[in-house]
Amino acid sequence: MQILDDKYPITASTQNTEYFFTSTGRTLYEEVVQYTYMPCWSGYNLSFGVVEPNGNINYSIETRNGDMDKILATVANTVVYFSSTYPNDDIITFGVDYVRHRLYRQMISKYFSDISNFYNIYGYRNDSWEKFQPNIEYELFKITIKDN
């Protein structure tokens, strides 16, 4: 199953919790999508960033590489791979700052009809989870695979 067509090829770690790809917009950037188990959430945090030359990951860099939609489609596609390995685990994510968080909400809203065919999407606000509604501001987003 693929949700979005225009995306970068990825390389997965052995445990399918890290996914690497190269952004090839104006410049080459090595990027990584990580899924880290968070006991406090009883789920995995999805985060992504640019791998710096020293191996550190920069989660807040703005590359302005001209390929934002393709990068976000690639990140979204890792959800497909991750959830096929860990189908019973929740994925929780949020933007590292207001601008990115808003961008995530906009992308989920834009592709909601496609995504919601395969996944349950929730937003966290007012101290509780609710079914995601496009264009509503949430503190966190949660993705679960739909039961077949």
C-alpha cells in the first residue's frame, strides 16, 4: 500500500524504526525518520530531521530545498512500513515548533481522505484524544492502523 506517489526511496534499519533517504532538491541532504518508543504514551514518537556531517540529527533545520511535499510524502510513507512491522502500536507526532506543527496538520488535512482509508487519525486537545478533523488545532497527532 502506498499513500503518496512522489516520494524518495528509503533505506530501513534492521528493526524498521529508522528510515533514511536523501533529499535531492537544490542541495543533497541526508534525512532520517525515527520511531522511538515512549512508555509515557504507550506508543512510538515519529520524528525526523537532517543527518549532519558529524552524525548528529538536526530536528529544527529549515533546508528550504524546494522539495517539501516530496519530503513529507516520504515521511508519511515510512508510516506504512513502520505500521506493517508494528501494526498494534500507536504512532504519535507533533511539530518541533508552531510552523512545523501547522504544516503537519495541513498535510494530514490535505491527504485525510486517502490516509483515513487505512489509518485512524486522532488529535489531542483539551486533555483528550478525538477523531481528527481537518483544520482544527491539536497539540499532538496519533495514528493507528485500521482493523481489517
